[in-house]
Amino acid sequence: MTRIAGLAGNRGRNLLHIDDLEPGGADLAVVLATDADAPVLDAAAERDIPTEVVPLDGDSRREHERRVLDALDGHGFDLVCLDGYMRILSDTFLDEVPTTLNVHPSLLPSFPGMDAWGDALDAGVKTVGCTVHVVTDATDADGEVVESEVDAGPIVTQEPVPVYEGDVRDSLKERVLHEGEFRAYPRAVKWFAEDRATVDAESNTVAVAGDEGGPLPARRVVSEDRHADLRYGENPHQDAALYADYTCEEPSVVHADQLNEGAKALSYNNYNDADGALNLVKEFDEPAAAVIKHTNPAGCATADTLADAYADALATDAKSAFGGIVALNRECDAETAELVTDSFKEVVVAPGYTDEALDTLCEKKNLRVLDLACEPAALRETSEPMTSKELVGGRLVQERDLAAVTRSDLEVVTEREPTDEEIETMLFAWKVQKHVKSNGIVFATDTETVGLGVGQVSRVDAVEIAAMKADRDAEGKSVEGAVMGSDAFFPFPDAVEKAAEAGIEAVIQPGGSKNDDKVIEAADELGMTMVMTGQRCFRHD
């Protein structure tokens, strides 16, 4: 366990917050102040933390530091943390103690002085923050302060904090504390407590294990600007806003222009669904269309023309597509626009629109028309390799599922080889499968969906639902001779048997079940062909 000697000047809120969190198992061994009336002393005593007072009695800097060292002697500590300790430290103290950390209320080297908040407001900056740094000697041989050396030690971590219109010194000070220092200081302490931080005095740097590069660094800072106030979140009782990353180069619904200005603004759910729809059509080089409902495809297809692709996608489940989101990967033409407006849709997003198409779409008062304003080929270019999901207390970060399965990746595991047409459909089904919530099943013929079973807790249930939806809701389509895609392996043969009953003759799945042999045996007995991709494509949200 790492024990901390805390040197405070007043309330010591950072020290007490660190003691509450115990980052990396660290806690306070002692709290020392120069003023016997400092509120932190009473707060520490209430927590049974030993306290010391070393008043400033007019002695020199080095003499005072020697008295501080005497007071700390015997308390046993591995790290020193300053919190409003208004005394510049010299080598007399620093050379005798373990690493000493301090937090400064600005993004150093900006605003290093005593009034960082006021200086930031005077400068009119839009972002401030805080810096946790290693304390280094900022005095000369006589113990006099060298101003250029104050707060100049190696930076451990920083936390940006926005400056809002109407901010004054006190409001900004409180925000930097609660949104900046309360995050950054415990984070830095945790790294030292876990022995992951290494100070290199010669280069004036701090290295943290995991900082070697790559997409998942040990330290991650995300800075985004509020882009839009939303009417509400997933439900009317939830407040919501959209934040934008203006460094993103990839076509996105966040940065798309809404062309029909008279229509209502997009909602939280609209953005979420439109993002899912756009990511699906980005999978295809051919003209493609997708209709999304509640982040799941109601239908998807590719064809020689965009209008045919949309018609085939809609025909998968026109009933569920009512009120859905449409994504297109080509400039929307008049014929496609007529089909889109033939039934109620919430949003359409495309890389562009002809004048005739735009006139048609804008006749629908509440159909939001989003223009990506890019060439169709740009949809196949990705600049964002990672995706994340907020959790209570943290954030999950992972690589986007940009993996592409090709013909050469398919392992035929059944006696019957798939035909060229079946392979083409398998590869299409797999691209759609990546965007279906797990457990997910896709039925497809040619390059269009026939039925989908989405978001089920049982894979066999997902198969039965896909068959039911195809039989009941698909227009002009049949499961007979179709391909089934599965986002994960089949734990038992029952799902394959159910698929065969519905008319499925070919299956694409990852494989990897301990019962693969039984599943393959069932497929052989049913005269089906089956290929394995060797990779799973779960999508859990």
C-alpha cells in the first residue's frame, strides 16, 4: 500500500478526495500544514489521519523545510502530494523525500502564476484545465525562488476544462477543481501507487507503462464540443446533447448538413439510428440502401441501381421500416426519393442529392434530409479506428469492427461445396450481420435481406424469428434456397435444423463451438452447405 504525506495550505479538498478514492490502494499517512487553523487538519483528524503543524516563524526556506522533514519523520510515506501548499520547495526537502506531486489549475505551461483562473479569463481562452506535475527545485543556491523554474517539473497528466460564457473567477475555479483536479490528481496517484510511473529528471518527463503508443494508450484525453442541444434523450424524461469531435475526417451524421431547415431537429434516437444505418451502407462498394429501426436493420440490399437497392431493402420488412432511418451510399436520385417518400420515414442520409430528389424529399415536412456532402467513394474511407461506450464511472474503448471477410477466408466444412452465387450471398449476409444486434441471424438471397432475427438471448429463437419475419413480412421474397448468416457459433444443431425447416440451404458462421462437429454433421444430413469465417461479429449495442 502506498502511503501519502499530504502538505496542504487550507481545506485540502484534493487530498481528502484522494483519501476517499484510495487510487491504486494509496491513502494518507499524515497531513501537514503551516497554519494551525487550516480546515484540512480538523477534517483529517475526523478521519483518524495524523496531522502536523509547522508554522512559518520567520526562519529561512531551508530551515523551515528541515523542520517539516523532522515533523514527517516516523510517519512512513512513499509519496508526497501538495494541495494548496503555498510554499516553494527547495532541494533541502525534495532530495530527502520520495517523489513529490502537485496540481496546478491550468494546462501548463500556460498560466503558471498564482491566479491561473483570472489569467485564463483575461486571455479569453475557451479551454483551461489542470496539470499534475512532479515538483522540482525552483530555488537558487541561496534559497531564493527562481520564477521561471516554478511549476516546471515533469508533467504527469492533464485534464482539459471548458470555459463557459459568463464564467467568473470563482465559478471557473470550482469547475477546474471538480471537473479537472478531482479526475487528474487521483489518476496520477494511482499510476505511482501501482509503480507504473517513471520519472526521468534528465529529460524532464514522466513515462507511464502503456504509453508506448498504439490505439489503446495508458492515458487517454477526450475533448469534444457540444454540437447540439437535443429535445430529449432516449425517453422524454432524459436530457441529452450531442457532442462533436471536429477532428473527424470520415463522413458522419454528426457533421452532415440538414438540408430541409424547416423540419424539426434530429433527436437522440435519430442520431443513433442514422449512425448505425450509415455504418451499414459504408460496407458496400455497390449501390446500397439500408433501412434501420431501433439501431437494427429492417432491411438492406445492394443492386445495379440505388432505387432497386432501396426497393429490395424495404421489401424485407416494410411494416417495421415505417418510421425508420434510410441510409444510401450513392447520390439520391429522383426515382429513389419517390420510393423513400412513399411511406413514413424519419431521416434519410446520403452523400448527396439531385435537385429533383431534394425537391421530392423536402415535400415531406418532418423527413430530415442529411447531406454528407462527399463523393460516394469517401464512404469507404475510415479515419476513426476506435469506438467507445460510456459506462457509469468509466468508458469502454475498442477497435471498430472494420474486418472484412473475403472468399479466401471462408472454410468449407460440409460435404457440399457452396455455389458461386451462394458465396456471393454469404459475403453480403456477413457484411449485414456485423450491424445486427446480437444474438443476430440474417436470411439473404442474392444481395438482399429476406428476414432478420435481432437482439435475442437465444440463437435458435433468432433463427425462428428470422423465418417468421421472412414468411410473414417480406414482400416478393422467399427463404427457399436462401443463405443464413450467424454472428457467432451455433452451440447446438437445433438452430441449423430450424433454418433447414424454413428453407435455408447455405450457412455462414464463425465456428468455434465445442459442438462444431455435431452442427456440421446435421448440416450434411440436411444437404446444406456451410462455411466458417473464423471470426465472430457480435454487436451488443
